[in-house]
Amino acid sequence: MTTRRIVLTRSAAVMGAASTGLLLPHLARAQSDKVRVGFMLPYTGTFAQLGVAIENGFRMALNEQGGKLGGREIEFFKVDDESNPAKGIENATRLVQRDKVDVLIGTVHSGVQMGIHKVARDTGVLNLIPNAGVHIATRAQCAPNVFRTSFTNSQPTLALGKAMVANGHKKAVWITWNYAAGDEAFEGFEQSYTAAGGTIVKKLGLPFPNVEFQALLTEIASLKPDAVACFFAGGGAAKFMSDFAAAGLNKSIQLYGSGFLTEGVLEAAGPAANGVLTTMHYGDSLNTPRDKQFRLEYAKAFRLQPDVYAVQGYDTGLLLIKGANAVKGDLNNKKALYAAMEGATIDSPRGKWTMSKAHNPIQDIYMRKVENKENKVIGVAQKAVADSGAGCRMG
Amino acid sequence: MDFANFLIQLLNSLQYGLLLFMLAAGLTLIFGIMGVVNLAHGSFYMLGAYLAWFLVSQLDSLLLAIVLGILMAVVFGWLLEWLLFRHFYHRDHLDQVLLTFGLIYIFEELRSILWGDDVHSVQVPEMLNWSIPLTDNLSYPVYRLVMSGVCILLALGLYLLISKTRLGMKIRAGAFNREMTESLGINIRLIHGVVFALGVALAAIAGMIASPISSVYPGMGSSVLIMCFVVVVIGGIGSVRGALVAALLVGLVDTFGKVLVPQIAGMAVYMLMAAVLLYKPEGLFKQ
């Protein structure tokens, strides 16, 4: 018994030493070990399709590299975050402590993101955010090891104001759900619209996710603004556009919104959505060679049309590849890895973009018009839109 | 707000209140007569809406879908009562809450398996898909008016059923004194089955007729459930008349709260509830 136990402990010690790189030369280890990539995304619930699209996009980017990161094989770990903020910290900790991932990809829901963010700041694990737009992650609580490849909640609306005034719509009513994402979207709208010379006549709100809009639509009609700007997403977005049209408001008042208003709900909203103008960092008909190629390849690989979430997942892959290639797969060389990712220019299907100092994309925001259940790009609303990154100090 | 807009807002609150009543009536009936706290009531609303969407996509007619949907809801309610609820009438409220809370998850999962997690919309029937111009830039969808009409008819029907018919008399007797009613030779189990099926059907009808104006989405049941309970609590638990008054009151407060004081829009209804409970702890119409 004793001998066997000694053998066991000794071999464990050897294995432990090997895994921390004590016995093998650095380079050899880098080539023999696999990079551990953890997905923490919603695979069930309302956001399930978003999680799948992000993972698809990410894998597609890696497959274009022969399925390797900086020359190393990859091992994937997956956790379904269920878009449940209460389990955010627990799930992120599981990936970092148990699965010992080198990089954590996640997530969609801003509340869950705050859980991941805490774990990322505490453990220093590399975290790439493929969607959640919560401001604080790249503002007051920004971190050297946290990079976002999507947007901040105020970024799309930051491009809205100027375009609205240019269209001659100088008096607007703002409407959203009274919750964090709605407030953050309003920040971008207020800033850009008033700077462009527009007047916000009234700010209307209702509790999330209430969809009884009729009273507010009546109020909008009595205020007679030139335009309405809004932030809604998912089922509530479809309902808002239908009710807006049914009340006849679409005949005299132009509806604008942050792009999420018309993402994934055009089938449900039907003709009521026609003519709605939204701003977003992607659209269905960019018609650039880069985007066409991406859409073709994606459709071939997954038998699905890609959406903005697939693009964000794909860009997350591109960013990680840039970093990993710069350090030849040695993700522990954090200083060089982060420097490479900070300086990267991502050749994305949405158009080229770069990283801001606070680790959020500086990107073109497009103006899109809904036509026949498609978000048709009609131009660039504003070039190189950057989030302020207010309060960010990289420690 | 000018006078025309004030009247339109009154119409809005009436319409919202009537829909809430349809939902709350079933909940308060089931509680008042069988003493069951049914948290799964919102799920019946959701199932009704999904059923309407599914049947319309198959039959291409909302009216037909609603008729068929009502039949299915009645059968479903009857089965649920027979299989589960009747064994819980004499149990503690906590047991009932556990059962019905579990049912919420089961119904959500069933919905996910059967119909997926997508957001859907139901087309307003062609005949009703137009709007009446009210002011220079606002029109009122005819479907909303028809919906309110249906709600009023159903409320009237419910009142007549309970207060004027023989069945209604038996229902009231059963709620008042179960043993005495049974000893008079009335099959109280049958009555309970009928009442439960009726409650489920009311919630499902609300979901079905609301589906064209409210998009059909996962979790839509839980969002109405809370408002439903607010109505029942304000009206007095178990009182159908109370539910009607409370639903209209909640509609009024919610509508004007949203417009006049948007900062506290989410709170207005709960402040009303707190105020009512302060002066009438058992609700407006105590049973």
C-alpha cells in the first residue's frame, strides 16, 4: 500500500511539475499543450440563438487558421450561462478554476457579464466579450485582460443624433424600458442629438419588460414630434413597432432606434417595421467583398444566415488569433499578448475596426432601413464611433 | 393633455383594465371557490397565446383558432384539475404554491419543446385590420375595440352564470359551505372541475384574443401574473366583482401614471395596492 501511494504521489508531482512547465523547456510545452478556450454563453432560453451564433462565428474564424491558435491545438470547454445573472460568478469561476481555461469567451446578457467581469478582474484570466454592452466593463472598471469586440450600449445611439437632425427631424420623443441598457442607450442619444441641435421633447419609459404601449403612443401623438427614437429589443421590439404602426403614427412620425430594435424580430413585426431607421455596426446588405465572402462561407458551414452576433463571434476569434500569433501561442506572455490585441486592426465583415484605449471597438456605425424583412444598409451614420471610456484607468 | 387625448387615454385604460379582468377573474374564481393559490395562472395565458399562434398558422382563421383553442383549454383545465389540483384543495397553501410554481417551469419547458423559443406575431384578421382616425395624427386600431367588446360580453356572461343560473347557485353554495352542499346531493367534485376548467379557459381566451396585439413570446405568462395578483389582492381575494373594479382601477392608474409621471411609471400600481391595503386590508370587496 505504502509503495503504491508513494508512486502515486511522485507521479502526481511529476505531472504537476510538467504542467507548470518546470521539467520541459518553454517552447516544447507551448507546442505540446493545448490552448484551453472556455465558452460561457447562453445555450438555452431567450438568447440561445445568440449564443450559438457567437460560437459558430468564433469557430469559423479559428477554422480558417486550420483550427489552431498560434500553432497550438485548441481544447474547448462550454458552460451554458442561461442568461441568469444569479449564476454568473459561479459559472465563470467553474471555467477558470476547474477547467483552467486560458481565455474565457462570454457573454450576451449584461447582468451575467458583471459576474464574469468580477471573476476576470480577480483572477486575471483573459476575457473577450462578444456581445454584452454594459458600459462599466470598458469604463470605470476597465481591465487590461478584458476586451470587448461588440459595442457599448450607447455606441449605436451615439451615431443617431446627427443623422436625425440631418434628415430634418429636430424635435424628438425618446422612449425605452426603464433599466440599465435603456438608460445607457439614452446617454448616447441625448449626447449626440442635443449636440447636433435637436430638442428632446419628452422622455418616456415603462418598466422592463412591459409591452403595454398604447397609453404612451397616445401621449406621443399629442406631443406631435418630428421623430421618435427608442431602445427596445426582442419580443418587446416587435410589439412596439406593430403598435406604433397600428396607431397610425408611422404616417406622420419617423421611427428611429438603436439597431437592436430590428434584429431578429423582423419576421414577427411584419410590414409594421417597414421604413424604420436604425443605427448599428452591421447590416444585412453591406455589399462589401469581405462581407459577401463571410456570409457565403458562414451559410455554407452552418446552413444558416449570419447575423450581427455571428459577426461579433467571428471578430472575437480574429482578435484572439492576432494576439496568439504575436506571442506564437504562448498565452502566458500576457504583456505582449495584450499589446498585440490592443494594437490590432480587425478586418471584420462589418468593416475594419481598431481597439480603443479602454478595449472597446472604434467602429463605423451604419444607418439601416427596414425593407422586406431586411436591415438594408443605406449609408454610414457616423465613421469611427468610439465610446468615451469615461473613468477607465488601466492598472 | 387636451380633452380629446384625455378621452383616448380613458379608452386605453378601459381596454387594458378589461383584459386584466379576464385574467384575474379566473384566478380569483379558483381561489375563492377551491381555495387554491394558482401561480401557474399566467402560464395559461401564455399557452393560450401560443395556441392561437399555432392554430392560426394551421387553420388560417383567428376565429376558428379561438373556438378550437377554448375547447382545448377547457379539456386541458379539466384534466389538470382531475390529475393534480383536486388533491391539493385541503393541503396547505405552501404545498399549492410549490405545485403551481413547478407547473410554471413545466409549462415553459413544454412550450419550448413544442413551439421553440422564438418570438411570434399573430396577424389581426383582415376584417378587423383597420384603424379609426381619432385625431389628426392618431388612429385607434379596431381590433382593440372589438377585443374590449368581447371582454365586456364575457364579463357579463360570467356575472349571469354565477348569479342567475342553477349552476352558479351550486358554485356559490359550494364555496360557502362545502359539506352542506354535498349533503344536499350536489356533486361538488364536478362543480370544482367545471370552475377550474372555466378559470383556465378565461386565461387562455385572454391570451388568445390578446395575441394579435401583444407579440407571442416566452415568459409572457410570468409578466402578467404579477399584475393579475395585484388585481386580485386589491379587489378582495375570491371576489369576481372586486376583480372587475380593481382591474379597471389598475388600468386607470397604470395608464395615467405612465403618461403623467413617467419617472414612477412602474410603481404607480403598487402604490395604489399599498394604499388600498392600508385602509382595506382584505381588499375592496371582501367575500
